[in-house]
Amino acid sequence: MRKQLFAILFMTCIVHQSAGAQPERWQQHIAYQIDVNMNAETNRFTGVENIVYTNNSPDTFNRVFFHLYWNAFQPNSSMDVRSRELGKIATRQDRNGSPIPDWDARVKDRISKLQPNEIGYDSVTSIVINGVEQKLIYHETILEVALSAPILPNSKTNMKVAFKAQVPIQIRRSGRDNEEGVRYSMSQWYPKMAEYDYQGWNANSYIAREFYGVWGNFDVKITIDKRYIVAATGVLQHADEIGFGYEKPGMKVPEHKGNTITWNFIGNNVHDFVWAADPDYKHLSKKVRPGLVLNVFYKAGDAHTDSAWNNVLWSAEKVLPYIEKHFGPYPYSQYSFIQGGDGGMEYAMATLLKGPGLGTFFHEWMHSWYQQILGTNESLYPWMDEGFTTYAESEVMAWYNENIALQSPYTSIPVKNYLKNKVIEDANKLPKNQYDSYMGYFALARSPYEEPMSTHSDHYNTNFGYSLAAYSKGALFLEQLGYIISDSLRDKVLLAYYNTWKFKHPNANDFIRVAEKVSNIELEWYKEYWVYTTKTIDYGIGDINVVNNQPQITLKRIGKMPMPIDVLVTYKDGTTEMHYIPMNLMYGIKPAEDATPRIIHAEWKWTDPEYNFSISKSIRDIKSVEIDPSQRMADVNRSNNKLVIPE
């Protein structure tokens, strides 16, 4: 781990640099005081939210909206019907050639079969503003509140929300009694006010996809059977009185009297709150630097289980300096890796993990940057959340495997995909770190199911199309950006993006503007083609002729998406030249990326299907010509990208 002084200086520098860089875009703000009482016998709870809502927008509201996510876990809900409809589609086949339904295998038709004591519900019994009870209009998972008096711009409004809920059996993300036996995975559990931003209300029904929320402060009190250990967003108050591993080392915790304990967590400047509870949680904790504690909560098991979860905590500490150097400082005082849920899902200052696999662990943690700190609207820009996170996860995993993994005292833990990707890299030369994303994108582009990445996450026609667009094609947006502007500038862009837009809900254009300023290259065309169309990249080498006593190489643009082109010419004497052809919409060139001699040619107009350039040596001296030897460009047909001249 880097020296603490360096880490502190680095974070101070970043904060200082970004202080004057934040663009002007108003953000709504909310402060929740939530008090809930959980009955662990009936799996029901009642609660009260005291909300202070600050309308920083220039608009007057005559209504507001709340999310009531758990109403999705009822037969014939929109989520239920949507899942069953997708189950009628087969986008793939298994090894035996049998069709694979396109529904989420975790959901299937399970919601339709729920019994009354298994369903979930969120029911708001009243909302009172200034002593007046408001009119409530239910739209399944969205509650519309018709206000008795308008909320004015630049004003604060106090609301008292009384609600009751039943925890569904665990089906998707939240619920009770998951496959590992975790009692409560409490995500999307409270009436959550919808975000209002420069595009208006974001009152998206819960169909199964992603989330978007108002930046704010949470002060949450959870009263539950005293046998339960609670893990949550935020920092536990009065930890020395609660115990269960939260107390200071050596502190004697007083005996808990009565049948319940009230846990109080406070998390500030976040847009969600998650908690989980189980009587058999084991709590691992480590202060990894001043002002930051990492926690792991898991159901105790055999020696292998204990080792795997200990490795999560050990690995998190080891990779944190790398993450912060490349993606920005982690700004909160704690983070918890919590066993629960149905796979992996990110929340503020915490994640729910079904198991201790490092791939999922790195992915969900990196969501803290792209889902929590930056807070992009995941419904409108799922590729900016899942894609950027997938890119970051792969970079972190590669660095961990190459630098840290073999140092782990928990050596029985397999090093995920490292040897596999090493073989793949040697065989295909695709960028090793992002190999899975390339293969996912190629599968999508060659299928009939691709839709533009601008599609709302809930409205993709297939889960297949959504997943590969959001995760794989989204990750390649960043990897391929490195090809266009250079990896070194792309890395600077990621830090500048973090510093400029943290806690601001950036959109796609916001990212592109940062990239343009850092690289001095125009990139609107890249966003328009890669995000808003399904046009593909396909370049090929044409003829080599002698024109005016010089070899002239012809390149062909076969696909509909234009790109700048790197062409490596290798000569029989072993020397090489990189011929760089910028694309005219860029109005700039990327810097040289290595010591290979580089010749910069005139720009290739995007309207032209062919391009010719000359080389200085004899045609008899050429050994091979290759388009994009780095293979970072997502060319869908590389069979025509390299020409080897016979001896």
C-alpha cells in the first residue's frame, strides 16, 4: 500500500484542482430521517420518514413522485409480466441446441407464483405537508403526490411520510431468505423520492433494471430483534454500545436488555440507502487508512468460505491505491461488502454480494465511482454506468492478477481468468484486459438483437441486447477511446471526468466535452455513431500499386462507422513504420503512443469509401501491412486487416 502521506496529498490535490472545475448545474437535495420497526416473525415493518426536500430547480411543482419498488413483487405486476414475456423469446441456444429463454434466470415466472405471505409491498399510509394530508395516487411502483400547495423554486419543504411494508422472498436484488440463507437483503426498501433534474421528473416504474436518486443525507434508525447483526450504508452511531464487531478493539459492550436493538446509521451526500441483517453474520473490519474503514459481512461457513471472504477484505485494501490513482479518490469514511441479494448489486457505501468472487466484488466496488459518486442516470445511460464500471473492473482485475494476487495469504483463491486471458492474448492479440467485452460486443453486432445504446434501459427488446450493449459495448466505448486519442490521454480524461462531474449526475455529452478538452480532439462524431446507431466498424486492406515510382496502399472502409486509422508497415529488414491517418471529423491528431517511427498523413474524409497513401521504400521491401495492430478498434471483421507479402 502506498504511504499514507502520499495518499493524503494526492486526495488534497485532486479536491483542490476540482474545486473550481465543477460546472454549473443545479442539483436537488433531500434529507431523510427514517425510523423503522422490523418484525422478524412476520417479515413486515412500519416506518416514518421525516423529509426535508430542497427544490434547487427554477421550476414550481404541483406534484411530486415517490418510488415504491417492492410493489413489483406481486403477481401480474409490470415486472412479472415483462419477465414472462421475455421468457417467450429465445436469443441463444444451449450446448444441446435447445433455446434459452431471454428472461432473467433469477426471476423467470417466480413473481406470478408468489403467495400473499411471500409478496412484497410498499404502502404509504399518509404524507403530511404543513399539517395537511396530501392526495396519493398509486401507479404500482410509482406514487404520485398531488400537492395541496405548490413547491416553489429555491425553497425547502418538510414532509412526513408514514408507510408500511412486507419484505418479499428474495427474487431480484432485495428480499428475504436468499439462496445462501441471508435473512434480509434490504435494498429499494423505503419510499424514495424520484429525482427531478434538467430533463424533468425521472419517475421510472420498476421493471427490473437500474436506479436514479436525489443526492442527500440519510439518518436511519432500524429497530430489529437483538439477535440480528445489521450492515448498512453510512456509519453506525454509538458503535461501542451496539458491538457486533463495530466497537473499538478491546471495548466491553454492555449487555443488550429487552428483545430489540435500535441501529442508527448516518450516510451523507449519497443517493440511496441499503441494509442487510442476519443472526449469523460474521463481521470483518479493517481501518485501511485514516478516515476509511472497510467491512465484510458474511454467513460463517467452512474454512474455504472464511478464507474467501477474508480475501475480499485483503484484496480491497491492496487495490484501493490503484483504483484511486486511476479513477479518483473514494470520498466516504466506510465501505461494506455484504453477503446478500441474488448476485451483485451496488449501493451507497456498500454492495450486496451473493458470494466472494473477486470479479463481482471488483465490479460492484467500481460502481461506487460510476453509480454513486458520479451518479449518472442509469435508466437513460446504462452504458455509462455498467459499461464504464465493466471497463474499470477489468483494469483493476488485470492489475490485481499481475501485481497482487500471488501475494495473498489466501492462496487457495483462484486467480480469475488470468491464465485464460493470457492464452487468448497470445492467440488473438485482442487487448487482454477487455477481451470479454470485445467478444460480447462482436456477438451483439453479429446478432439481430442490437439496438442503439441510447435506448432506455427498461425498453430494450431483449435482455440479451441490453446486457451486451450496456456492459460490453459500453466498456469498449472507453477502450476504443484510447485508440482514438491514446490510452494515456484517455486515462487523463477519466480523472478529469471524475473531478469535474462528481456528485453532478453527468450525461453522455458531459463526458465527451471533458474528453475533447483534455485531448484537443473533436469527439461528438464518436458519441453519435457508437451510442446512437448500430453502425459497425470494418476496414480492409485493398491493393498495393506503384504510382510515380512509389508504392501506394489502398485502404477500404467497408463498415458504415468511420474511424482514424493506424497502419503498421513492417519491412523485410525488420524495421517498422506506423502510418497514422486521422479522420476529418476529429480536427486533431492523437499523440504518438510508442517509439515506432510515425508518419502522419492527410485526413480521411468520412464520406470517402477508399483512401490511398504512399510509402517511401520499395514494394519489394514490404513484409506486411496491418490495420490497427493493437486491435483496440472494434473491427467486426479482422480477416482483411493484415496483408502478408509472400517471400
